[in-house]
Amino acid sequence: LNELIASLILKFKAPMVEVLSEANLSPSDIDHVILVGGTTRIPIIQELVQKYLEQPANCTINPDEVVALGAAIQASVIGGVTSDIVLIDVTPLSLGLETLGGVNTKLIPRNTSLPTSKTEVFSTAIDNQNSVEINVLQGERDFAANCKPLGTFKLSGIPPAPRGTPQIEVNFQLDVNGILKVIATDKTSGASKDLEIKDSNQRSKEEIDQIIEDAQKYSGEDKAEKEFVEIKNNAEALIYEAQRKLQEDSELAKSEKASQIQSTIDALRSGLNSKDRSAITQLMSELQTLLQ
């Protein structure tokens, strides 16, 4: 029998390894192991659990009744009958927003305990930008195009300022019912806008598994593309800083170095168009040296 189900046993082990890895836990962090489902009566499965988790499973509860008992406990907690038990739910997929370059910036990672709240500060991408669009996303991929948009809203009333100067605070609040509230606030003017998204966690298990599988499948491609976007964003910020110095520093603008700076800026722009990473990195280093 053990030989016949050997391949299935390996599949049984995989979720244990994955769950501990995602929770950043080791077998020694586990207090008790409860078996669920009639299949767990097979001795080789119990041996696998004991070997991997370094402790014998708790066999005092009927594995056929565990899920029903858990549902009854949850109902008791929700109904206010029981108050000495805490059941913690987690978000099945990451939640974030779209940032410069179409990047999916995750604020609440997958498997975060609920309820939860996370705040990050962002800024503008162009001079005198008086509004920003907040595109809320759900998914594991690194780019917004490959994630599910949950909602979009615009924060207006940002005072005119150079790019990168405004401080825009974005707060994600996710409760135990899966209701997500996103609040964006300009810290200078106090202007604020919010969006409430209900049922943000309503995805089938098949959909969630497919999203996670795709993220793993395309992780290499996404990582490479994200690295280039970050290089591009840094290069454009450096070009902006160089041009600003040429405009504001009259002595620099009249010096021989000015032409070198401008030619390096032009070359860097060409490098960005060709997506030549080595050339972009080299030109950024040269431009930084010229600006010192």
C-alpha cells in the first residue's frame, strides 16, 4: 500500500512545507498538530507528519469531525457566545497600488493576519502636479497590468511643487470581513480622499492558486523588468536633477562642464530608449560625477 500511494505522500508534504515557509515559521514553532480528514488515518501519513513537524499528531479528535467542530467554534465566536478563543484569518492575496512605471507596490502582503493597517508615503512624478490617481490592485505579480484592479480614485488639491516634493500618505485598512478602505492624504494641504472596497478577498481557491502559480512562473521575467523600471526611474530622476542644476546654477551653466553635462544627459536619454542597461548605468555614474 505504501508503494502505491508514495507519489501522493509527496504531494501531501508540499503544503506543509509551503505553509510554514509563507508564515516564516519552523517546525519547532508549532505547538500542536491536528489531523483533518479520513485519509490522515493512514499510518505512513502520520509518520510523515511526525517526522517533518518533529512531534506526533494529536489523534484525540475525530479527523472526520474536525472541520465541523471548527465551524461551530467560529460560529460561537461570531455570535458572541465564546470570547476566550481567537481565530485569526489572513488575506489570501497581496493588496497594493500602481506606482511610477506601472509597478505594483504591495502594502499588505499575502497571508497578513486580519485586521491590519499599513501606511506608506509617496510623491509626484512631474513638476506642479496638482492631483494623483490611486489605482488599487490585488495580486502577486510585479506589474499592475498583471494584477486585478479593485478601484481607482483621484486625490486633488496638491499645492504646486517640484516633482518628488509633495508627501502623499496612503493608508490601507483591511478588516476581518474583507472590507478594504484606502485613504490618500496630502500632508501639506490636508486634502484627503478615500475609497471603500467590499469583498476584496472574494476569489475562488482555483483563482487564488492560479494567481500564485503565475507569479511563481513569471517571477524571473517580472524581476528583470522591475529592475529595469527602477533603473529607468532613477535615471530620469537624475536627469531632472541635472537639468535643474543647469537652470538654477548660473556659474555652472556658463562653465565648460555644462556642455559635458548636457551631452551626458542626451546620451542617457538615448540609452533609456534603447534599454541598454550597462550603458544606462555607466552614463548615470558619469553624470553623478559631473554633478559633484
